[in-house]
Amino acid sequence: MSDHEITAAVRDRYAAAARSALTVVDSGGCCGPDCCGTSDPITSGLYDDADAPSAGALAASLGCGNPTALIDLAPGQDVLDLGSGAGLDVLLSARRVAPGGTAYGLDMTEEMLALAERHRAEAGIDNATFIKGGIEDVPLPDASVDVVISNCVINLSTDKDAVFREAFRVLRPGGRFAVSDIVLLRPLEPEWASVVALWTGCIAGALFDADYRSGLQAAGFTNPSVEVTREYSHEDLTGLAAQLTPGDLPEGRSLPEVVAALEGAFASAFIRAGKAA
């Protein structure tokens, strides 16, 4: 696949997820990874439901961690969420940096931006701002935020070095980088690494932990660290594989072979780094 094809597939997947969330909520139903009897081992159980400023944003969250639990935020700080999706992490951050601070959510998908704005209004939060753009080319000035967060999005980018450079550029001196993401623990065979559904599902585009650290260092960050927070069992992977269709798989391959290919290959992690003061 070309980079353009991967980006288009990612955009289509998350636009469809946003449309589905809007449709289901409008009909009075439920949506999200833990709703209506379904559960996704990557996205489920990451937040304290009582803390969520918007039930809709919580239900529609598609992350692999809780970056707002990574880092202390204080009133007056400005925060940027790369790939903000339905807006949950932006809204959580906005509450913590008020008064005087702003939480920005950046997303390339119109449908997700509309969904996030709906959740902002539902929560009654006025210091959150959602903007359209790519995480490889952030439409904010140099040194404009104190903290950059992200939740299972950087793995989706086809130019992660550009993401790291942009995150470093928009941070103020002394700023902090604190994201949740998927990391690879061992190589995927080429036939699996090229499966579109594994790209849009946050696995095939993931970096090794060492490559994550070296990429951040090359962009100028100091003291990068990667902490694995969730590994996935055979049962978890069986549930993930069940979400694929035969058309997603390489010719002649079966769902049990997906499980065998992914077992021990990836994990969720917290990644931290800083920008020198």
C-alpha cells in the first residue's frame, strides 16, 4: 500500500466510526467498545466512568490507554491532543487546565470533529477547541502549548518522524510529551504488516519501543521512555481477530493464523519525553 492509501483507509475507518456513533446516539441507542454486549480488549476499561465529562465521548473513545493519567496538568496550561477523535481526552484535559488554559484537539476527520464538538457542548466545556489538520503538519504556531498528548494515533501515521518534529516544534521550552500508543515487541511477517485492517486497527503501523525512543531523540526530545501498560492474551487476540472479515486477510489465511501471527507481537504503552527548558 502507498502512504496515501493507508491514510485514506485510516480516515475512512474513523469517519465511519464517528457516523455510527452519531447515528446510534440519535436513535436513543448506545455505542462504543463496551456497549451493547461487545468488548474490545484494546479500548475497554481505560477510564473511570465517573470522571468522564461526557458519556458520549467515553462511549466513542477508541484509544489504547489514558494519556490524561500520564501527566499532571495545572490551571493555565495549554494542551494539544494529536488525533483527538471523539474528544474525551481533550475534555478531560480542559477541565484540569481551567481556568486560564486551553485544550486543543487536532483531527483530520470532519466526522470526528463534529462528534467531538457535540460532546464538548454536552459537557458544557468552553476552554476546548477542535481544529482540523494532520498530525504531521500541526496548524499551531511554534512554542504554543505546554503539553502534547495522544491516544493510539501516532501508530496510524505514515510519517512518524514528522509527527515527532511537529510535537517538538509546538511545545514551549520545558514542555512535555505524554502519549498512549501501541508498540511492537517483535517483527510482524510482511504479509501481516501490509493488512489494511491491521493498519487501521493500530497494530501494523506501530513502532518498536527502541525506534520510538530514537525517533523522539532525533526530533530533539530529552529522556524518552516507553512503559508497557497492557499486553494481550490469546483470548484477547481471538476477540480482535473475530472483528476481521475474510476479505481483510491475505489469500489462503485464516483467523486462527491471525491470532498466531499477533501473539506476543504488540502491547499498549505510555511514552514520555520532554523538551529542554
